[in-house]
Amino acid sequence: MSDETNDGGIKLVMAVIRPDKLADVKRGLAEVGAPSLTVTNVSGRGNQPAKKGQWRGEEYTVDLHQKVKVECVVSDIPADDVVGAIQESASTGEPGDGKVFVIDVEDAVQIRTGEEGRGAV
């Protein structure tokens, strides 16, 4: 096993979480030293149950729930620490808390300087 963080590579940690947990996740990421992130509003479905509603006398089913996708690319911070921070801060213990994915990043290039690899992150 390598002593280098993330085995010398770059990792993308992507999480789909409840929108109301975003502030907690941002705080958790800052605590582990990963303040840089990208946030996107998304909708999706998984194990969270569908909700029924009524509008103008018609009943409808909402099975796509509003979520937030948080992406964090790391090279010097262990991806496991980032995953742990997200999992701890986003958990409510109920269905629909979300998921975390860790993906290897082949390369990164900083647009302004042209720097490549781990230095670009």
C-alpha cells in the first residue's frame, strides 16, 4: 500500500444529498480541509418513497425528489476522509439521505496557468 495520499492519484468524490443538508456538508468538508466544491441542483429517485399530492382536484405522484449534487476533487486530502465527512454530515438516518461515489480522475488541467496533474487540483 502506498504512503501517498489517494495512491498518488486524483479522486472525484461526488455525493447526491438532501438540499437541507448542504450547509452541514460544506462545514464537514471544510473541517477535513476540502473547502473547494461544485454544487448542482438535481432531481432523482432511489429508495425514498414517492409522495402523492393534489393540484386543482387532480391527484399526482412525485417520484423525482429534489437533491443537491456535491462534487469535490482531491489529491492531497484522502478521499476516504472526504467521504466520511459527507456521510457523517448528510445523514438523517432516513431513506433519501443520498449516496457518495468516488471516481478516479485521469488528469486535471488548470485553465489559467496550464498546470497539469495533482498540482492543478
